[in-house]
Amino acid sequence: MTPEFSRLVDIRQIGPAPMTLTATPAEREALAARFGLVSIGELQARLTLTCEGDVVTAGGRLSAAWTQPCAVSGEDLAQQADEPIQLRFVPQSMVRESEDEIELTETECDEIDYNGTSFDLGEAVAQSLALAIDPFACGPEAEEARRAAGILSEGVAGPFAALAGLKLGKD
């Protein structure tokens, strides 16, 4: 199955000029369905690609605007991201197979493997967008929806709520 936002890059064709990837309306609609969003109004990435042998690093900015349902009330909630993006593509033969969990620091980036001489930069950008989406985003009507459903706030129902009712006696 072809990804919704596919932009194949052949490592033999990489030059010094930055690349701008912009999703079409149809691609944004398909990605919105994939990520459970109401809509995606904008998705663009401006990236500079550098090669070290067969390893390609892509760095730049991701810009996106989308509408998602509030996690509590379901109301439409406008969101956006304008953030740095750093990707690293490595040949599948260089990927180490390990079942150990690897913790990456903020300056490191996950490695995306590829076969042959090309990789899908668009799909990597789409996955970066997925990471920028807060699945628990709440809108201004969330608190009212919680109250209407009888859901207590953490201050009222949290682990220290029982202590709030205790009064210290004086001897």
C-alpha cells in the first residue's frame, strides 16, 4: 500500500538545495482520516538533506495546521505545529537488530531504514506530524463536558482528595 503522502528520494539525486514538501488537499484529507483528525489544513516541511555515504540526514522545519476532536467534549479543536524536524535514513543492512529498548536524547534522531537507493521522505514527514499531534488535547468546553458526565477533577478525586476533608485537631 502506498502511503498517503509519498515523496520518494533517490540518494543519487540529492543536491545541496533545500527541499520543500507540501501535501496536496487529497493527501491532507487521507492523512486526516489515517490520524483520526477532522481535517488537515496545511502540511509542509522544508528540509536540507546531507549524505555521509549511504546515510542521509534530513533537517529543517515541519509546519502544519489541523483540526481534531477534543479528547473530552468532541468539539472541533484547531491545532498547529511549527517545529524543528530531524530525520536519519540508513540502509537496512546497517540497522542493528535488537530487542533492547533504546532511549534517544533530544539531539539524537530515530533511524529510518530503507532498501535500494531511495527512501520515502514524505512518509517520514507524515509520521513526524503524527508525533506532533496531542491525542489528549482538550478544548474550552472540556471541563463542562466532564461536569455534565459526572467526572470529577483530579483535585476533587485525586490521590490526596481524602486528606482535604481531614482537619487537624489542636491539643
